[in-house]
Amino acid sequence: MNLNFLNESQKQAVQQVDGPIMILAGAGSGKTRTLVARIQYLLEEKNISPYQILAVTFSNKAAREMRERLASSTSFNIGTLQVTTFHSFCAKVLRAESSYLGLSKNFTIYDDSETNSIIKAILNKRGISQKEISPFMISEFIDEVKNLGYFQGTSNTEEFSQFKSETLYWDIFLEYESELHRSNAVDFGGLITGVINLFHNYPEVLEKYQNKFKYVLVDEYQDTNRAQFHLITSIAQKLKNITVVGDEDQSIYSWRGADIRNILDFEQIYPEAKIIKLEQNYRSSKKIIEAASEVISKNFARKGKKMWTNNNDGNDILVVECRDDKSESDYIGKRIRELVLEGVSLKDIAVFYRNNSQSRMIEDVLRKEKFPYRVVAGIKFYDRKEIKDILAYMRVVINKKDSLALTRIINTPARGVGPTSLRKLEDEAVRLNVSLYEIIEKISSQPQEYKYLNLSAKVLSAISQLVQLITETQLLEQDKITPIFSYEKLLNESGYLDFLKTDKSYEGMARLENLDELSSALKQFEESTVEPTLEKFLEEITLDSNTSQENGVVDEISLMTVHGSKGLEYPYVFLIAAEDNIFPSYKSLESGSSAIEEERRLFYVAMTRAMKELVITFSQARMLWGSLKFNGPSQFIYEIPSKYYRWIQHQSIGHKHSSEKFENYDFDQTTNSYDDFGSEKVYQRKVTPSLIRSNYPTGSKIKHSLYGEGTVLDSEGSGDEEKVTILFKDGIRKKFMVKFAPLQKV
DNA sequence: GTTGCGCAGATTTTT
DNA sequence: TCTGCGCAAC
């Protein structure tokens, strides 16, 4: 196998076959290329069979990409090669070994919203109002416990004593777990912990997998949580042929449980580990790479890599100071227009923002300019009500114990089984210790035996019709009739389709269209799957929410959050709203340095997506949460040495760093256009000049007659409405109405 | 079932 | 300022 297309460290990463290896791969360093070459090398040069290799990544997107690249670069049959996500790998193991854990192999996978319903139901049952304990807090708690790898087994309990001391939460957690178990369901975290549990309690099962997978590779290692770490290290324990690839500087999901210890501990667990750094960047211009390196070097929590590139210097980074959000989007529109005139295609342009809400103003301007664009992510297709409804039908067909799905559909569309009847059925199920479905099954086959429940004739006929529909569809599934047939049967005979058709509103039409889209997803699934079943379809869509939209085929501008941009690259990148309190977020500013470091990594990720041109914009004034905010430029902008950027002002007021600007500027003169680029566009937003004035801009020093000297942290509103947050010398933080507070400028 | 009021809260979201 | 929600009332 010819490895000449690789550089020296990449070659090393490919040829170092045995033993533990940690590859620290910087942004744009050819990580996937190396990983693919490594697998190819194992297959072609070391005669490893495809089924002996396990390659796990975090996202389906990454797994798909790796699979495709492998398929095109090797002649081996990679069908048996496991290139999957953690979650689908675990689902597969759990289905294969379900009997060990008292699950049946057709278990349902609950996503976050289903999980949330379970929690709400538990709180409700316990008479705890959601104001006392928010379901969100419980789900955070559960996530945390599972991310750390808790399982209900014989050991690993001491580690979790701090959680157990939260007795109420722990209690709810246990009830939640048994509720899931009763429903023959597993949540996302439970997929991982379930396998850990299995391996821990049944060493013979673990050994089977240890022998099977001679080589284990983990991609995006910086994003793994503790549970996933336990999982892969236990599989690799015997042969220790484990390769992890990651970049601590791109770790941006710690709030989802990603644990930096996984990188730091690796060498401790495997003292013999080889550490290989991929530091040459092939993606970006020199200026971009050097600037990004400077920014990330401010972090302490890192192993330290020094990125470099042979690429050209390239253009200066542009830092654009705008008057407000309106003029910021105006600038973006204008710059994109220029790029297009230069012949740049739209698919080479991306706009990144810290928060989803910031996409709107960009969308507005792009629509106005008639540039096609695509907002990546947004609302998940499968989260829509109508989709969830019909999927719930499918879930009941596959897994009768899925009572959550059953309660969802039992009266959807309305068939007269209201809350009272449902309550009766549920109570009866509890009394007889059977599932909800079993109850309605029993009642519909022998209604006279359940006369004491006093169910109306309407209810009786409704549930027996539902049971009949489910039973018939189950038979179809058993006979391996194509899923689309079952889907249409459910849709028609449940009355759901007719129900939707009665809704003539715009939303109603959209719902029907969404169902069409679902059915084409089903068709596509049938075509691409060897033995398509409803069961497989359900798993695929819960574990892969991606609605298979192609990337780079259509010529349109991409809009996404910075998080969403990870792993992608674009020649022209705009990073907007780069202001303190937004990026870094106000929450991270409140919570301290490790949170700021994560924001800095995020900023680094954003910068390193850009190949040729990076434009960072911010606004002096921005409408946020009901009042005008003067946030000032992101502190990260100041971490870029000025030799790498050109500072531009667009319709802006005053000069440079906005903390100074509002003081010395005569706003009454600033009526219309401040376009220093000579655009014909006239500044239109009606902000009366007096409204924009801030007497105490962020960063300015003041003196308070009671508290002494301090610094303005935040300023909102203006004129008589102006409020400022001040941090005093002794660390006290206070908020004042400027109108009343005894403040003095220093 | 649907409407409407009041109130909190308002990052990021690979699975 | 805007939205999403839980809950109460029709």
C-alpha cells in the first residue's frame, strides 16, 4: 500500500499497528484521511479481517463519511466492518444479548422528549409540582449519572455515593429506570450503560467481544464521556490495540458529558501508549492558522499542539465593527454580494453564530438579496408532532410494552378515550401488574369480564378496533411484509390521515407534507436496507435524526451554529455577533474560567473552519431580551494579535473599541448613513439618536458614593431607562438605575 | 379539546 | 421583548 500521500506523522499513525495509540489531530490536519488509511493498512498489509475491526465515532455523519471513504479506497468488502456510532453499536450489542439483561430484543429507544414525558409522569404521580423540581433538572441528573457510567449491577456503586445522597433525585432516578424497564425501553445513555452492565456482570460475553474485535478505533475522542471510555477500554482490555483520535482544543461538548479526563488519563492507563501529534494544517491560510493558534494558546487545559501550515499567508482576517445588528447583517449581505461578483460560489460561504436566534437577521438579509441559503440543524424533523404520532403507532406494533407510545396514540385521533377512561385502564394495569396494552387486549377480547370498570360502549369499541389494527400490523411485520405497507395501513385505518385531512389550515397542510416526507424516508430506507423492517426503521431514525440532506450539492450559503460547524470547512466564513455576553456567552462569563476555556475552544473551532477568508463581525448596540445592549467586542477578538486582522467599521459610531465610542460621540449628528463603504443603502432603522446613548458604557470606571469605585460590567437601556451592572473593588456586584444611583464617572 | 392567561426564562444539542 | 409552558376555564 502506497503511503506517499501522507506526511511523516500521519504515516506513523498508520503504521504503528499494535498497542495503545493516542493521535492528537489538530484542526484540518487530515485526521479522517489518516484514520481511513490506517484501517486500510490493517486490512491490506496486516491481513486483519474486516470483522475484527471496530471503529466508533460520535456522529452518524462522521461514521458515514468514514465508511464512504473506505469503500472508495479499498477493494475489501467492508460490509462486515463495524464503522458506527457508540449508540448504534451498543444498540446492536444489546439486541444481540438482550436476554442477559431482562430486555427483549425488540426494545424501544427513547429519545429526550420521551424521556421527559416519563419524568413528568413520575413527578406527577408523586404529587411534585414542576415548579418545585423541574423535569429538566431530573433529566440533567439522570444524564450525569449515566454519562459517568452508572449501571445497576453488583459494583461501581461507591463512585456514585454523592448522587445517592441526593435521595429524592436518586429515588426518582430509580423509579425512572424501572419504568423504562417495564416498557422494554432504553434511553440514549442507557444504551451505553446497558452494555457496560452486561460486560461487567457477564465476563464471558465481554470476552466474546474482546476476542472478536482485535482492533478498536475511536474518533472524536475528546467528545467521549466517561461511560463510553469504560466501554471501549473494556473491549480493548485484552489486546490493548486501541487507537483514539481527538483534539482537546476542539472539545466543545463538556456540557453533554464529554470528559477531558479521557484524554488526560489515557497515558496513565496505558503507560506504553504512543502519542502522535498531527500538527500540519492543510486547510487554512497561514494567517488564519496562526491567529487561531494564538487564541487557543490562552487555554490552560490542553496538552499543547503547535499547528503550522505550508499554505499561503492569505488575506487578513476582517474584524467588522457594526453599528447594530441591522447594520451587521447589512454588512454580511454586502460582502457576500461582493464575493459573488468575484465569482465565489455560494456553497463556499458559511455564516456561523453562537446562538440559533442569531440566524434570523441573516436569513432576512439573504432572503432580501435573493441568495439561496440553508439553515443547518434547526428543528428536527422527527420531533414534529404528526411524525411522532405515527411513529408511536409503529412503536406499539414493535413493542407492546411501550406504554408511553400507547398513551400517545390511544386517543389520537380522538376516539373517545379521554383522560378518565385512560386513568381507569392505567389503574387496572397497575392493579393486575400488566402493561397497558395487555389490559386493552384483555378487555377487547373479553369485555364482559371487565364490566366493573364501567367503560362506555364507545370506549370499548375504540380500544378493540385499536387492538385489532395493532395485531394485524404485527402479523405483517412478522411476515416481513414491507414497512411501507404497514405504515400506510396504520395511517389509514387508525383514522389519523382522515383526521389530518380535516384540518385545512396552513399548518394542517404542512403536516400532511411532513407525512409525505416520512413516507419517502421510509421508501429510501427500504431501498437501502437488506432486510427492511419497521423495527430497524425505528432504530435508524431515533439514532440518526439527520434527514439525509446532501451537503455541497446545491449551491447555497450555509448557516449554522458554531457547534454545528465542527468537522466542516468553508473557503469563506463569517462569524457573527462576536460580542461579550454572546460569545463567550453570559453564562460562561458568570461561571468561570473552565467555561470560558470551552467558549474559547468553540471560537477556535469557528476560526479554523475557514480556508481563505475569515470575517468576524460584532455590533456596538444590539436589541436583546427587550432592551438595547452594548456588549462590546468579544474578548477573544482581542486575543488575536492585531497583525493578523484588519479592523473595519461599518455604519458604526465612534471609533474602535466600543467601550470608548459612546462617550465622545455626538449622536445628534448621526442621522442617516454611516456606510464607510459607499453603499447606496440608507440606514433605516428607527433608533432615535438619544436612545442609543449610553452614559456608562461597558468597561468604564465609575464611583458610587456608597460602594466606592467600580467597573461597568453591563449596560442596558438608555436615557432615563438606563441600567448598569457594576462590579465594585471588593467584588460586590450591583445593578442600578442610572437615573437614581449616585454615580460619578471617574 | 381548545383557548387564554400568567409567568419564567432566554446557550450550545453529535446520540 | 418574545416564546413556551402549565394550568384553569370554556
